[in-house]
Amino acid sequence: MGGITKLFSALVLCVIVMAHQTAAEETKGKDLINKVCTVSPSRDLCMEVLSSDPVRSPTASLRDLAIISLRVAANNASGILSDTKTLIDDADLSPDLQQGLSDCKETILDAESQLEDTIASLLAGSDADAQLWLKAALAAIDTCDASIPGDDDILSVKSAVFRKLCNISIAVSKLLDKPMKL
């Protein structure tokens, strides 16, 4: 009879430990997305971006959400690059504007590379480096904007979206360093 009591006590202890461990597990998926987006400067866009991966978003960790947001930002940068290449070929543009577009193309290529470096840093667990690469990507888009006059063209509109996407990535990746109570 003593063996059954010991076995029962061990099982109860295991159930209590497992219940405590489950309760202490990290918030993930939709609940985490909601909490993270409360600190984002663009809440609605944040919700849309972080929920955009049908496979990863439902069970995403904070690191997964950072990578999802970076991939969306990289896709946006690719779109800007494509538009820039198309505009460069417009023979009706002034040589100054074509040169500005050419300079912009180079800085967008840098921004794309810096976003890939950010993802690599996150995957390697180097969150501080990820922040630096993200800031460099934002600086690259600022340089692009400065090389093209005006702020109502398609590139200016897309670069404003790019900034918002990068700011979402920054908000998420900052939480990796200093997590709020999620």
C-alpha cells in the first residue's frame, strides 16, 4: 500500500509541476501579436504585418514576429527597387532626376542587404546587432529620399510605408532585449 501512495504522490507532484510550467509558458501567436502591437507606432499596420504569415503567425514567438516583420519590410524594399529601376529607364526624366534615382537604387540595394543582415543577426541571437542593421536600413531609405526631389511621387509614398514597416520591426526586436510583461 505504501508503494501506491508514493506513486500517487509522485503523479500529483508531476501534474502540479506540468500545470505550473504550462501556465508560465511564453505568450504566442495572436495573443502575442495583440500585445506587441500595443507598443507599435502603427497598430493597425502592425496587426496586419504580424498576422500576414499564415503558417508562422498563429504560433509565433517574439523572435518569429520580428522575422515576419523584417520579411514584409524586405518585400516592400524590393517593390521600391523595382519601381526605381522602371523610373530610371524613363527617357523623359531630367539627367539630375535619373542620377538621383540611380543613387536611390544603390541605397535601396543596401537597405535590402541590411534587412537580410538583421534577419541573420536575429537567427544568431545577436539582438543588438539586429537593431544596428535596422537603423542602417532606415538611414539608407532616408538617403534615397534625399536624392530625389519632391515628396508626392510613388517612391516617397512607398518609402513612408517602408519606414513604418521598419519601425514595427524595431518595436518587436526591442522587446527581445527588454521584454515587457507579455
